[in-house]
Amino acid sequence: MTSQDVAPFLPWIGLIGAIAALVASLHACRRKRLIDNLPTSKAQGVFIGLVELKGTAQCEQPLTSYLAAAPCVYYAYDIEERWSRLVTTTESDGRGGTREVTRRESGWTQVDGRTESTPFYLQDDTGSVLVRPAGARIESLGVFDRECSAWDPLYYEKGPAGGIMDSDGVRRFTERIIPVEAQTFVVGQARERSDMVAPEIAADPNAPEFLVSVRSQEEVSSGLGWQIVLFGLLGAAVAPGGHALSYLFDGRSIEAQDIVFFVLEFLLYAVVWTLAWVITVYNSLVELRQRVEQGWAQVDIQLKRRHDLIPNLINVIKGYRDHEAATQQALAALRSQLDATPPGEPGGDPSSVQAQITILREAYPQLKADTNFLALQQSLSETEQRIALARSYFNSIATFYNTRLQTVPDGSIARLGGMQPRALMEANEFERAPVSVQFAPPAVTPVTS
């Protein structure tokens, strides 16, 4: 295929490349704004919803990486083998004839590799949160990178016994890990653990981001910022570049009107990118507002839990307590009657009194009042903890949302959608009053002889 044959396709290739670069730039923009829009939470303040936090990776039973044998919570290794071969092709000689050309091709083929992770705790100065990294976008640390020949013990010790076709007898071993104790940055969906009242961060198909990175929040955001610029500039260059290359491949000279056309293509791309960027910023603010509403909904759910469920539990405990108190009172009266009445007197039949005691014992509940009081206290403590966590998360996300509405350019774009700041929630501003758990003394009917 000659250059003249390729020239007609170059404008279309340029258009497709510009669209791909535009999508990549806006995707990086969306991710950057998502990460920037999330306040970095403390472990103690993590609650249900999309969260961002940082700390050290801790694990009681860490993994051991395959190549570096380092304790870690995640590792991924690759083993590649180099090959080379001579390839003969038939090409045009430019004069209507053909010729055979022989050249050497080489490359790398993966012969082994594996990725493994384990749940770990992300710990900061306030506590720790369980992270389940399966399904996350992992940014790890390179700890092993080595090439060796078949004479090196590493070649077969860690690599497979077999080889590939046209092998050069050279292998490359690389490995990346998240070490134990490493500073780790996590963005993901928090949910309540099934085994205790505590949050955990795990994969969620509806979550916009799940990232586990050894880079800091600033480094991640900066890297995405560079992607926005580089992909944006690449698209701006490719959009008119396809037409320019088609002129060169076709042997045509570029004239003044052609340059004007190229500039118009560049400006059109810039306008499309700007409009798409404005839409991305607006959508990110809408998502942030939705997270604020979700944060408030979590507070309201916990307040409703305290208001509706705990009084029912209190009534159950009161019933058990009153029944136990009445039973103990009746038993005490029967024992007193049995001890005070001689056997020969009326009402002094021991078997009759013993039968009444047996009946009371059979009616005595298995659940003790003191156990129920402890359960009630635990339920109250867990509910209040949920309320505190939900309120802390809501205030953090609402504060960040309010700050966004007061900055440029977000504030100007937010006004287009009529977005308003959201008031924070004070500790004493609950829609439902705390539940009183004070009990009145039970009414006990004495047993008459």
C-alpha cells in the first residue's frame, strides 16, 4: 500500500483519535474532580457512602510476595520471555516491481504471572477501617525488576520449566506490591460490616471509583491533572493533524486557506472540549449534592432507628423485668409461708406449697433481666455511635460542597443550576428527641396464703 492509498483515511483516523483523546481527557477530569470533591475522612469518621481516607496498611496475616518475598497486602508479578526471529516479506520497489525483504523481529511474551490480595486494615491516628481490595484499581509499588539468562538460578526457580518458540533464553521478572505499613490512599464505597457495627470499604458496582494507591491524594490528583492536559493537547493536535498529514502523503502543498481550515478544526475541538468540561464540572457538583443528601438520609435513618426500635425493646425488657420481679416476690412469699406454718396446721401441707413453687419455676423466663439490661445498653451505645458517625460524615461532605459553591469556576457553574449551600448539623439539632430508658418500679401483687 502506497502513501497515496493511505492519505484518504488519515482525516478519519485524525477524527477518531481526537474523539478518543477527548474522552480520555474528560474521563481523567471526572476522576480528578471526584477525588478532589471528597473530603479526606478519619477512620473514626468513616460511615456509609463514598469516602476517601489515608493511613498505613495493616494486616495480621499478610501475604508474602512471590518474587521479592516481602510481607504485603497485595502483589502482582509478571514473567516475560524474549523471542526473536527472521521474517521475510514481499514489498514494492517503487518501480512497479517487488522485492523480498528480510528483517529481524523481536519482542516479549508473558509466560507466567499472578495477582493476589487480602483484606487489610487502613489505620490512622483515630482508628482503623477494614478494606477489601478485590475489584479495586490498584496503584502499587515496584519492588522487583530483573532480566536474566537461562544460566541464572532465578530463570527456572521462579519461572516455568518450559519455554516459547524462538526464545532468546532471556527472561524479565517484575513485581509490584502494597507493603505492610505502607502509606496508602483509598477511595471507595463504605458499607456496614456484617459482623459488627463498623464500616468496611469494598467493591460496589454502583460506586464511581474504587482506588487503592500507594501514592498520596495530592500525587493522584496531580497525575490526573496531567492526563487532562496531555490528552486535551493530543486531541487538539490530532484533530487538524489528520488533514495535514493527508496533504503531505498525497503530495499536495498546504496553502493559506488550508491553514485557515486547520485552525477552524482546532477551534472547533477547543469549543467542544470546553462545553464537555463545563458539563463534567456541573455533573460533578450534582453528584456532590447527591452525596450530601445521602449523608443526611443516613443521619435520618439512624435517628428513626433510635426513635422507633429502641422503645419497643424497652417495653420487652420491662415485661421481662416485671415478670421476674413478680416471680421472685411470689417465691419469697411461698417460702416464708412454708417456713412459718407447722405441718399439722391448715395450709401447712409441704407438697402443696412445693407444687406451687414448681409451677412458678416452670413459668420463670430463661432470659434474665440483667442480661436484657446489658443488651439494651449495648443497642443504645451502637445506635448512638451510628448517629455520631453519620452526622460527622454529613458535616464533612456538606462543608466541602459549600466550599465548592464559593470557589471559581464551580460557583459560577453551580449558579446555572440554582444550587444553594447546605446548612451543617449541630450536635443538638436532632429531629427526634433521645429516648428515655428510665423505668418505674414494677407493680407486684403479693401472694396470699
